[in-house]
Amino acid sequence: MPMDLKEWFANRRNRQQQAEVKQPLTTEEYCALWTQCFQCRELLYTRDLRENLHVCPKCLYHFRVGAEQRVEQLADPGSFEEIDPNLRSTDPLGFVDSEPYPKRLRDAERKSGLVEALLSGTATMEQNPVALGIMDFGHFGGSMGSVVGEKVARLIEHAEEKRLPLIIFSSSGGARMQEGILSLMQLAKTSSALKSFHDAGLLYISVLTEPTYGGVTASFAMLGDLIIAEPGARVGFAGRRVIEQTIRQKLPADFQTAEYLLSHGQVDMVVERTKLRETLVQLIEFHTKQNKPKSGSSQQTEPVYSR
Amino acid sequence: MANDGTDKEPKDKKAEKKMVDQKITPLEFEKPLALLAQQIELLEKQIGEGAHPELENDLDRLNQQYDQLKRSLYSNLRGIDHLALARHPQRPYTRDYFGRWDAAWIEMHGDRKGVDDPAMVTGLLRMGDHKVVVCGTQKGRTIHEKKNCNFGMPQPEGYRKALRLFQHAEKFQLPIINLIDTPGAYPGLAAEEHNQAEAIAVNLRELSGLTVPVISVITGEGGSGGALAIGVANRILMLEHSVYSVISPEGCASILWRSADRVADACTAMKMTAREIKQLGVADEVVTEPLGGAHHDPDFAAEKLREALLRHLNELTKMSPKELRKDRQNKFRRLGAFVES
């Protein structure tokens, strides 16, 4: 397009003015553009990383993901409906260490943007309705206090009532010390809710993600009919440091990793995040759908067992 | 069968108090009391020699002072004092109770999968009109026993052994009594490899589904998940000086205060004493101990606990199997503190 000199200068001025409207990037935003892989140190473009479900394309390191991102990765778009979003912790013990518990709660809420360490709701996955619970380690170390326990119990009850398959993603440092014995009782509450669910003959798949420890492992996380772990996720009851101090010996490097758990018979499979949705859908359909012959094929009444 | 590490009952009731007291190792906060007892003893010796008959009055006064001090000392205990009492090396353990309740109780062994964990004691016992299945964590008395029982920390196989007995109780519709005195599950390599988290979780789930009465008693330390693994019950009783917590106070202090010296603060903050646990709605009853703790008079402590257990057994056995299951599930369903806006 022909353009005279005056016009060119005018355009340049306009462009400069427009550029001034844009704020310079803060350090935080700059860092948000690029992410360094914790494992292989590769510098990754954050948008690509997000598209790859926060898995390093080079070394398959699985970054931690928040509950909301997890929903995006798993549920059919727009299908997630949260339940019990308004449960909040109180301070039953009046707990104070270096800071009072209510202040720690407010800080955690501000930092994570979440009200509690568990997001629960219903969704569909490839049109299969499911009850979905997702823990977020970013909120208060994913610790289980009264609210997390209550939300898990309600989710289980909801799934039982609606006869939905249940999937819970665990990620937790354990029971929340600041609620004392009431936190411990959440282990019993959630496991007890799973008893009825179990007896009702419904499917519960537990997915263990980095890291899952303590009270969460010793209750609903280990009670899945099927248990899946993400690669590299560390899962255990007691922490590595505590064990090393107790038995006074070095532990194997891969101790308590998903792969270690698999070789010790504690989980059914280790599944990469990029294949997780597909695997879950397969498992749900295996347990919920009739083994009908594909349309067109001859009528078949005997189930087919594949090797 | 019972492990008699505790004191034999003294014949002379008058001489009993001091005799028992002397044999008991005083705790840090009991030192003033021990000092006074020493002085009384000295004075008695002098009087016994007949040199100073006028000292009788002083002795009476000192004895009064002793009783007063003892009473005030034990009525104003801090969390960490209760913890020390709960961990007292002479405190009666699970086998001491079982033996006192029924000298002919029958011990059962093994998880049927390759291991018998001595830290978890299981068996059959008669109590009043009831036949019950008993289960309990056992700390050892002697060095050898302690090592054998892993200081009261069961391995996953121990929890599975307990589960086996729970299922036995369910099959024969027998009530279950669990005694809990454990620092917690064992943080060890093999315990993790054998999946102790799963062992505990399965116990929680299966206990909640039983249709027989379940009563759990914290007799000493109730340490976290390892305690809860046999603690999902219709009734939870706690001995007066027992404690129950989500994490050991040492663990809590090192994580939240980043210092091992703040154990006393952690004890206070976590509200772990029997009375506090009852106030929080978790324990149903606090069972009185002899003044100074169960180790001062194990027979009395065992009898008091037996009375309480019989009372609850009589109530619970009136309920139908369905009601018992519902009652237990409701008990834990209610626990928790939150607001819904």
C-alpha cells in the first residue's frame, strides 16, 4: 500500500502511544512466561507447558497442578459443577503457634485463591457422569482439616445417592495439626463414608499425585477400588526424613515414588498425565457400561475377557 | 499369661501408700512431692528409734501437707504433665488390664499372612456376663519386651492382625474392646513397603461397618493414625491422664515451632488431654485414675475401667446390629468444626 512519509511518522507516533498504554512486564509476569523444569533444567515456554498439561516435554517431569487446572484437564468443557463451595474452617482449638490459625487460614486463602484444599463437584468425562474431588497442595499444604473431611464425606454421599463413579485426586501433607484431634477424626469420617459407598457396589478410583502423605494416605487415598499414581509422585504415610531419623539409615533414592509403590504392589498403575483422562474414561466405562456388542456385529451374550 | 511387671498388692493397707510411692519413679513435676516423702520417711525413722517422741505432731503435719500437695499437684496438671504420666514406664499396659479382668483370657496370634506382631495383642476374654474380643497395643516392660513390641508401635501386620479379630467378632457377634496405648504407627522402611497407610485405612473402613458393639479406650498415649486404626468405636473412653493427638507433640513442635524445646507449647495448643478431648466431643467418658496415675494402684485402675466398660457394654448390647453400625457411623460423621455460609 502506498504510504507517504507524513503518514508513516504519524503511524509511528500512534504506535508509540499505544505502546505506552501497555505496562511493562513485572518480574512475576516475566517468570510466568517461562518456566524452568525442576528436573532437567530445560527452559520451557509456559504456554506450551500448560498445553502439555504441565508435563515437561523433555523429561516427562510432572509439575504440580492446582485443582482448577485439573478440572480443565479432566472434565468435558463446562460440565463441572461445584458442590459445597461455601464450607469454611473455624478455629475449634484457638490454636496459636507463631501465628494464630485464623491468620494462617486467611494467608492461605489469599495465596492460593481457594477457600479450602479440596475442590469437589460433579462433571462428565467423555459424557460419563462422575463425582470428582481434587485436592490442591497449594492451599495450606493440602492438609485435611474438618472442611476437607466434610467435603470428601459429602462428595462420597452425593456419589452414592446419584450412583456415580467417584474419582478423588489426592495431594496432601496430611492431617491439619491446627485442628488437632478433629483433623484426625476426618480419617474415620471419610473412611466410614466409603464403607457405605463400597457396599453399594460403586466404583471409586483414587489418583495419587505429588505429594500425598499422612492422614490422607491412611484414609480415602488408599481405599480406592483402583489406585492410579502419576509418574514420580511421592506417596507414603511417614515422611522420608522422619523414617531416616528413626531407622538411622539412608533410604533408596526412589523410595516412596509412584514407581516404587508400583513395584511394591501398592498401586495398580502409574499413568502419565497426558494419558490420564483417557485411562480414567476407559476404566469408568469398563465398570459402568454394559458389555454390549458393537452395532452390526452378531448378538453376543457371553462377556469377552481380554488378556 | 498376663505380663506382671506391675507391683504386687501389698498386704498391709497402712504401709501400702508409701511403699507403692517409693517404688515409683517420680516424674519431673512430681519431684517436690518425692522430696517431702523422703523427709517424712526420715522423720518416721527417727520416731521409730524412739529418740524424739515429741516429733509425732510434726509428722502428722507433714503427712497432711503431703496429702494436700499431692491433691493440688494432680488437680492442676498441664498438658505436658499428662503426657509424662501417660508415658510413665510403670503405667499398666494392655496385658496388665487383660490379665486383671480375666486371668483365663485366651490370646490369639497372627495376621494369617506370615507375621505375628507382638505390639498388637489380641484375644478372647470374659467380662461380667459378656464374652468379648479384645485388642490392644502393647508397650514392653523390660528392655527385651520393649524391643520385641517395638515400643508399642505396631507394624502394618499388627493392624491386619487386629482386623482379623474384628472380622472374627463380627462372625460370632461378639462385642469388641480395644485398648490404645501407642506413640503411633512405626515410621520404618518395611512398614512403608508393607503399606501401613492402607492397613490403617482398611481398619477405619471395616470398623465403621461392623454390626457389633465396639468400645475403644485410650489407656496411655493415643498417637495419631496408629491409635485410630483400632479407635473407630461406638464409645471412646479415655483414662484421666491419657492423651490423644493428631501428631506427636514432638512432631508438632518441630514442624510448627521449628524447635524441639517447645513440646510443652505443642501439648497445650493441641488440646490433647482426656478432658479436652471430651470437650471437643471425641471422647465419651473420662475414667478416673487413682490419685497420681494408674501406676499408683493398677488393680484399682483396672477395676474402675472394668466398671465403666461393663456399663457401656450393657447399654450397647441392647442395640440391634443395624443400630450399632449406624450409631458408630453417625458418631464420626458429626465430628468436625466448620461453618457453611
